[in-house]
Amino acid sequence: MYRMAAYLSARCASDAACLGTQVSLDVARQLVRAVSSVTANIAEGCSRNGTADRLRFYTYALGSVREALAWIDALGAAPWPPRDDYRDLLVQIRRQLLVAIKSMRAKRRLPRTPAHSRRPVADPNPES
């Protein structure tokens, strides 16, 4: 998912510049910012050791994916050839983030093993 996000982020600024005067400069900037935020949050989450931190940044990335998709829709009818490529990759990233988030939440809900059951078991037959 990081590679797809990094790919989109690397090409987004130049692709958004191709929009020219067809859309507001603010819309183009917001699109670039949202796509870049996806990459940054995934990278930040991957670098965290704790599940809670990783989960938090992946959730931020998911929000940025949704925002980027909204900005693509905000382009309206402006002709933008890479629109479908961006939408497809963002949807794939969203799916992977949702699976990762669901998996991390499930791991956090596992009951902890009581301390007494983690102690080594004594040898039942010490004479052997």
C-alpha cells in the first residue's frame, strides 16, 4: 500500500498542474495535499512499533484517502486523463488500509493470558 501511495504522491503535483485553468488552484492544491498526506501517514504508521500508534496513523491515512477521493470528485467534469488511475489506486489503498485496521483492532481485543498460566509447568515426573 505504501508503494502505491508513494507512486501517486510522486506524480500528483505534475498531474495536477496539467489541470491548468480548468479547475480552481485551491482544488488542485488540496488534491495534492491529500494524496501526499496518505503517503506520509502510511510511512509514519509503518515506522511505529506499537499497535496503537500504527492504528492511529493508518486511520489518519484512511481519512486522507477518503479526502483525496472527494477532491477527485470535486474536479467535476474537467478533463483529467489520470482520474481513473488515481481513483483505482486510492480504492486499492483504502481496501488495504481497512484490512490492516480491522486486523489491528482484532489483535487489540484479544484477551490477555493471566500471569499464572504463563508460568512454566513443573515436571510432573521429577524422578525420570
